[in-house]
Amino acid sequence: MVKIEFENVTKSFGRKNRVKVAVRDVSFEVKHKDFFGIIGSSGAGKTTLLRLIAGLEAPTTGSIYFDDEVVAEDGKIKVPAEGRNIGMVFQNWALYPHLTSFENIAFPLRARKQPAEEIKKKVEFLAELLDIKEVLGRRPGNISGGQQQRVAVCRALSKDPSLLLLDEPFSNLDATIKDSARSLIRSVQNELEITAMIVSHDPADIFSLAHNALVISNGISIQIGKTEELYNNPYSIDVARAIGEINLLPSTIFRKDGQYLIRAGDSVSFSIDAESLRTDGRIEDGQKVILGIRPEDIRLLTKQGRESRYSDEWVHLCDGTVNISGYSVGVFRVIFNVPGISKDIVTTSEVPLSGGTPISVLVKKNEMLLFNSEGVSVMNYEVTSGGSRLVEASK
């Protein structure tokens, strides 16, 4: 296991007038035995961070520490990749097609010239741990994608790494086996008690594996914290989108009798307590804002179901009409519209709803988010101990 620390790390590529800043002034810490996630869209800087950790790139400025030892600093790599004891699982798994699964797993051990008996013992132990003993004699082209991924994980673990790096490790797997693959990785990390990091654009990877995560956008670290804090209390729209699906509705906010009234479209209108919002000069009467609602915080009632009993945590938002619904992972994904709002709104339903069905829209109290015109949250949530750390975006 190892502790990792980034201190004001910037990485630039190019020269003179063609300099591109891939990572700008990023700082974070990964504790011993932690499973840490880095999430962001394509081009956000995730791969650059991974290469910096692996020792494949040197930071232009700033310092990187492994267990308080400087491994790279201000343009210089002080501890090379081979000296950092890292196991990596790549997006394409990078298995040698002409070698058997046994030989692929054993490759790093043979490169270290370890005794054959020790290599056999290690490979068989890992194959047992990841349940692939039956494919040890086969080549990658003769086993399934899920088995190839397990072989790649075994190879990364074969040299007893202090740090396991996962680069979009599930992107080539079928949706039906992704969950079992994630569960396997989590179990292995717990079993071996090693520090692990996953880089992904998929929130499902982050929520299923990571304890803590960093959200990165355009090379800037926007927010760092526990995954649930990032989801429930996003600093900005970029964070909210990166960590999960969200409906974003253009709205206007008005002051009224010590409260704030939010209006969107022709029919959405609700009040929110002043204590729920940051009033440090960010909010003005008649200000344009963006209302954010997660799909799971919406419930739809049809004409036949409007007598259903819902708890007091649900309030009526507006009426609307179903556009279309489709099946997805045990529930029906419903897209609906409300008067005066051109954007489709997404939620889920336990039953299929046909297009054109009139609906009553309920939302969960205290779960709605508001962002200003710059995309920054105006919610007055408190960051709990051990929770998220807000990082003001640098220009």
C-alpha cells in the first residue's frame, strides 16, 4: 500500500505559442488502502493524471509524493516508473496474443528473473483468487472478454504492487458483466489491502469502487470528496453532470416574503427557504438560475394513480405529458415534457407509460439543486467532516 500526494501539479505540452495545459494546479491526496476515483469527460485531463502517477510523464511544475518521498518535481522524474511498484490495468488490457493466460500473468515475474516454482505458485494463487484457473492454458483470443480482463488484473497484481491503477478497465465489457467485474475488483482490493485508483468517465465505476473521488474538467480539479458528497452536493453543473445524470431547467428566482420563488416554464413554480441558499451577493431578485433535478428525485402519477399515497417528502411540481418511455435495467426510462420548457425531462418508472399520457409530476423535497448562470451551485449546504472539498476553478 502507498499514500499518494499531488501538490500544485501543472502539466503542459508543446512550446512557445503552442503550449497546451493538460492539468492545471491540481492538488489531492490518496490515503493508504484507499480506493480513489478520478472522473471527467474525454479530454478533461484524466489520462494525463494517470501518466503522471505512473511515472510516464513529469509535472511541468509542482510535486508528486509517494509515502512522503518526492517521485517527481518541476519537470524532473526522480523515481522512474519501474521504481514505483505500480500495477496497471489498461483500457484495452494489452495482453500478449501469442502467450497463454499463464504466460501473460507470469510475464512481469519472469522479467524479474524469479524462480519458476515461485512464479507457478503466484500465478495459481491469483488465478484462484480471480476464478480463472480453467483458462490458464488458453491464449487471449480463445477466452471471453471478462476472462481477458481478469487475466489483465492478475498480471497487474503478480508483482505485489503497492498501487493498482485502473484505466477505464470496464469500457470493453458487455453491460451484463460489468457489475460482476466491478465487484471482483473491489473484493480483490479489500483482500490484498492495497491502494487503488480508477480513472473513468462512467459514474457507475466511481460509485461501485471508489471511497473518494476527484472531478476534473478542462484540466482543473473542481471538487474532491466522498462520492456521495459529490453526488448530493455538487459544486457546479460540471460536477453534477460528471457524477450522474441530472435534468437542468432554465429558471428565474424571485424574492417573496422571506422566501425565494423559483419559476420554470409556464407551470413550474415552488418556493424555497432563504436558509437553503447562499445569499452572499450571488442571488438577486429576478435572477436567471438553472434548476437541477436528478431523475430518481422525480415521481410520475397518471390519472389512474393520482390517489396513491406518497409521504410528505414529495411535493407536486407541475403537470406534463409523457413523450416516450423505454426499458433499462429493470425499470422504464421515461422522457416527458412540461408546458413552456423545451427540454426533455428524464426519470424512471416501475411501469411503462405510453407517449401522450398526461402525468402529474412530483419531486422530492430538499433534493433540488440550483446553479447560477455561471454554473456554480447557490445551495447553502454544509461540507461535513471528511466530506467534499470545494476547489475554486482557476482561470
